[in-house]
Amino acid sequence: MKVSKSFRLHIGIFGRRNAGKSSILNALTSQDVSIVSEIAGTTTDPVEKPMELLPLGPVLFIDTAGVDDSGTLGEKRIQKTMQVFDRTDLGLIVSGYAEWGEFEEVILKELKDREVPVIVVFNKSDLSLPSNCLRKSFTGENIPFVETSALWGKGIQELRQAILKQAPDDFINRPGIVSDLVGPGEAAILVVPIDKEAPKGRLILPQVQTIRDLLDNDSFCMVVKERELREAFSRLNKPPKLVVTDSQAFLKVAADTPPGIPLTSFSILFARYQGDLPEMVKGAMAIDKLKTGDKVMIAEACSHHPIGEDIGTVKIPRWLTQYVGGKLEFVHHRGHDFPENLSEFKLIIHCGACMWNRREMLSRMMKARMAGVPLTNYGLTIAYSLGIFERALQPFPAALEVFKTNK
């Protein structure tokens, strides 16, 4: 079974051109993933390679273009490399011939500012070794370094061990999506309308991941469509601990779910799992400040082609326009592209980011916070604009308190 990128530790490989980044990737994966050449600048767009790095588990290596690239094309390559910082959980800085200067310091500062763990890789150690002064500097700063020769396989096993040791704790001990809300032996009802944008015969990723999380927790799981929910309640001799719905069916599910049973949506679960739920709650409350003519960004991790009553391009704009009572200007961004200047927006509404790792979602939240622009997600926006926000936050006491304190 293919593992989603969101469950993989993202390891970014950075450095100058011809430092041996691609050779390091090939050596780590024992495959010719990236093209290796003596010609500087062979790697253009980031190259991704998923693999199992035992005993850590699923990882995603990302080989990048050199940060010392030049010219118009080189600048575009560097822009692509800089985007990789947003989704890097662990950074490898590769130095060829023990070079360490301005370019490496820029990478190190970028990773440190983001609180991303770093490993320095002195590649081509068969030709040149780092000075004692440089070794002492890294030892003093508690920055691990490994001497390798990708050509001969020297130090690769030591590098693998360093990666295992430096893996962030929040990746290894990451909490579940819903398992802390539904205990072992307890039941959850998942309301799953058949989404037109999901491939035939398959559920969308947040639904699959939630089901798996419940099963891993030894919880019961009942999956129904929205019109079957009342019948599902009647067949249970004990109320479920939680009802989770697709956000698009929020109103009907809220009407059919008894008030004493906690209710939320898959999207709100992922606001917590992939981002920061209390901060996104504050972002949703900014909807009350929107005025006619304000510019709103709708950001989606997937780059799929919208069809029919698409939630991001059709439904949310319609519900928000009705709530505000005037026309808003909606701007859509998909995939990893995200504008540098956010100041023109009054609100950013993001998808659940189920296809990403948490680091990239948190990076976007950080950028929005620095720009002073509130950010929320699809599920919270829908619940707020439909008037069921407090009900949807019942399972999350801390987030509910944020709402009550700030309203």
C-alpha cells in the first residue's frame, strides 16, 4: 500500500552546485534517483524519492538545485529550492571538498530560524577533510556532521544513523487524528458523502486516514452516507463517542445528530492534525470583519482540476458571500506555490492539507502570522458561515475556549 506524503519525514538535501547532493541521495537510497554529472547545475527542479528508512519508517528525500546557481534560469531554480524549506522536517547541508562559506551559512540560518534539525555532510572526504577549527565549531554548536564519500560509499551508514538520531520527536511520537477522542472499545460514526472528485471506488484521503487511526486504536467505526445517519443511530444500543462528517454535509448532519453527541468534521480534525487548531479558530472569527470588496485567498494543497460544485471554487465562495452580504474577491492558489506578499488579503482559507506534511502547513501559518493575515481552513470556515461553529468545536475544549474568549 502506498504511504501518503503526509506520513513521511521530509528530508531536504541542500548545498552548492556540484557538492554531491545527488550522489548522496543515490547512495542513501541505493538507487540512481538523481542524475549525477561533473557539470554543475544538473539538478533543476527538486527531485523526490520516497523510501522506508528502518527503523524510522517512511521518509521522503528531496534533492534540490544548488543555492549558488546564477543567471535568470538559476534564480528560478533557487526559488524552487527555497520552497523546499517550507516542507523540510530534517535538513542535510552537503559540502563538497569541505567547503564552508556564505552559501552554507545561509542554508544553516534558514533551517535554524525554522527550528529544523540539521546534519552537515562533508562529502568527497576521500579528496578533502574539514579543518579542525570547523569540526570544533560544529561540535561547540551541537551540530552533527558526517564525513562521506558518496562515490565509494564511505560514511553513508553513519549518515543513515545520524538521520535516525536527529529525526524530530513530533514525527516519531505524533498524536493520532481522532484516536484521543474515541477510546478503545468506543464507537465513532463517520459520515461520508460520495465525493465526485474522489476516484471511483475510493474514499478521499482524510476519510481513509481517520478510519485507519480508529482501527489502530481498537475503536469501532461505522461509515454511512448522510441520508443513512438517523438509521445508524437507531441501530446502536449505545451512543457513539463522536460523529465526524464531511464538511459539505455539516448542516444536515448537525440536524440529525442528537445535541449530546459530539460532532465535528474531517477538515477540522485535520486543522488540528496538520496545523494549529486554536490559531485557525481565531482565523475563522475574522470572517466577521470581512467587508464587500475584500480579497480572500483560497489555498489548496492539491492541484486537481475542480469539477461541478467544487468546495473551494464554488461552495465556500457562495457561503461566504451570503454571510458577508456583499461580493468578495476570491484568489485561488494550488500546490506548493504561495505568494510572497500576503498583505493584500484579509483572510486565507486553506484546505486540510492531507497530502502534505505538517511542516509545510505550519510554514504557511507562520508566513500568514508574520504578514498579519488571519488563516483558517475549509471546515472551520463552513461551520462558521453556517452558524454551527460552537457545535463543531465541542470535541476540542481548548479551541472552544479560544472561541468563547474572543467572540
